[in-house]
Amino acid sequence: MDATADELAGVVDLFGGLTRTELERALAEAAYRADGGSVEATALETAIEDALESFALVRYEPDGDDVGPDGEALLVAGPAAFPTVPEEAEDVPHILGIDRRRLDREALGEAAGERLREAVETAVEAENAERVRTLIDVTYDLEAWAPIDCTAERTRLEARLGE
């Protein structure tokens, strides 16, 4: 099973958030249910990294009861995602027995905002106009997704395009 960024977001969204290990289990179960197939580890790792890079997924390290097993960070459907649940994954929450996690949107927004600031810094330093344009769109998505103001980051990105 080769999952797109939006499908990864759809699967984690079924649970509110999943650790990488839980996401691998969920996708393996979905692949098996679909056609008896499996998930190729390298392809999944690449898909997760691409989804994080595009803000379709956000890495979140919550405090309290919502942490993953062994305190592992959660992957959460991000501001640039259009979560799509693969048909074969709809029953996976019941099969895995993982309760839906309720996450603090403000803390999640802060985590995504920090990741955005890092991405902005990297794009501006690299003078990567395509990435700058993408991140401008992400600033709007992020503001709609969480209680966060991305005006400073958007202004910096727009200034880079104007140079």
C-alpha cells in the first residue's frame, strides 16, 4: 500500500493522532484488509517525511494523557491536508483498539507554528522561491487550522519574493 499525504492525514485523523509505530500498524492493517498486501517501510518513511515537509502532517509532542506509548510524539493531520480515509482503513480504529485522542489545538498550533518558523528560515536562507510561495499558502492554512497568527512569517516570505 502506497499512501498519499492526504491518506496518511486521513488515517491519523481517525484517531486524532498516531505515533509513527501506530501509523505503521494502522496502514499495515489497511493494506492487509484491502488486498492482503503490506506496507513497504522505506516508502512509508518517505511518505511520512514528505507529508511533514508539506504540512499535511504535523509532529506533536503533547503533555498529559494524550502522549503516545513511551512518550512518543504524535503525527496529526496538518493544516495543508485534505484528509482522505482509504476505504479499507475505516474500521482500523476498532481493530487496533486505540481510543481517539483529543488534542489541545492551541498547543498543537504552537508546535506547527514552530515548525513553520523553521521552514521559513530554511527557505529564506536557501533563496528557494518555490518553497517560499508554498509556505505563504501554508501560513494562511495554519491560521485557519489553529489559533495562531502567521503575519510575521508571511511578511518575511513576501519580502523575500519582492527582492
